[in-house]
Amino acid sequence: MNDPGQPPLTSTDPTGWSQGLPTPERALAIGAHPDDVEFGAGGTLARWAAAGCRVMHVVCTDGSKGTWDASADIAELVARRREEQREANVRLNGGRPTEVVFLDRVDGELSADREACSAVAQVIRELRPDVVLGHDPWKRYRLHPDHREAGRLACEGIVAARDPHFFPEHGLPPHRPAHLLLWEADQPNHVEDVSEHLETKLAALEAHVSQFESTMHAVDGEGLEEFRTRIRRRASELGALHGLDGAEVFHLMSDL
């Protein structure tokens, strides 16, 4: 089973990869839905947070389609998923809550339009991250359109945030992050050691209790333990290619 966030081993030739960015002071992770950040980069963010980084979130959609229950109260689900994301943020940050920004686009209907790009650029200008993380918008054969559009917003938001003639109505100085890390990449070129932080990643993922059935396929205690095993195994397999006990891999873009 290919859980979200980290690619299968078939796409991970490690030749010429970079390894281990310096711990940033601020990192901003942009996910399509509540839980996407934790799947894609939870171990990396946990390691940085433990070293003093301020880990911040942008969640692009309201998560309103994140259930298989056709009779679910959607307003209640949206509220629940917001609280789950805030709790995941706290867990990644070692118990210290930081900024979690919800764009509240309708789940399944996200578009990297001018309004959404402005919103992301404004957050980047306000929070001034050293590193931005997001979905790879160029991933082939992607089924969920929100992941592609959220990836576009991360990339296009950086361009707009760095250049002063985009969205001058923000009234904020431009900001240029140093690095962009894209998870779910077909062509990863960078690895981060998460060997000592997988349990924090799992704790943050397990804050998303509403997703146990639909995303984690964990309807009971046995299923939840199988999910944990899959996450640990994938990290171990990716790490073994680089002499690490556990890893997350990305496509790294610098000189933004």
C-alpha cells in the first residue's frame, strides 16, 4: 500500500542527492487538506522543531469530503478537522502551538487562482519562512486535483511573495524563502534524516482521528498498528538507500 506523502522506492535513485538542510528558523508547510503536511514531511518538521525551528501550517481546503459516511454532518466534520490540524501542529512543535492558517476552500474544488495565490503570498510575507514545503505539482498520474493545485499555490505563492509588484495591496515587504521542498515527488533529489523523529510524525498523524478509516485504513487497534508499521517501514526503506535508519525524501529547489 502506498500511503500518501512519500514516494514508492521505484522512484528513488539516490545518485547525486543532497542531504540534510540546515535547521531553519522558520518553516511553512502548505498542504491541500488537514493531515497532508504530516504525511509528506512530518518527520522532517518534527526534527527541525526539536532543534528550535518554528513549524507553521497552511491548509488550503476545509477537509469537508474527508469521510466515507454519506450521512455525515459536514459542518461538524470541518470543525473537527480544524481542531485535529491544530493538535497536529502542537505535536510537531513539541507542545508549543504555532501559526495554522486555513484558507477554507471547499475540499475537492481547490484552484490556484489569483485570490488563492494572493492569500498564500500574503502568508509567506507575514510569516517570513526560511523554507517552504508543499506537494509536488508536477507529479505524474496524480488522482486528487487538490494536491496538484496546492502544489501550484506553494510555487506560485513564493514567486508572488518575493517580487514587490505582485499584490502591493498587501502592504507588506516582499519575502524570498531560501528553499522549497516538495514531497510526493516523482524525481526526488534530497533526503532528510528522520530516524529519531518517526514517533513524533506518527503522533501528529494520529491527531487526525477523523481520518483513521478513510485515509489510514485503521478501523480498530490492529489496523492502527498496521498503519504505524507501514509508515515506519517506508521511512526505513527510503533511509536504507542513504545509510540512514529512517528518511523522508523531497525534490529540493533553492536559489528561489
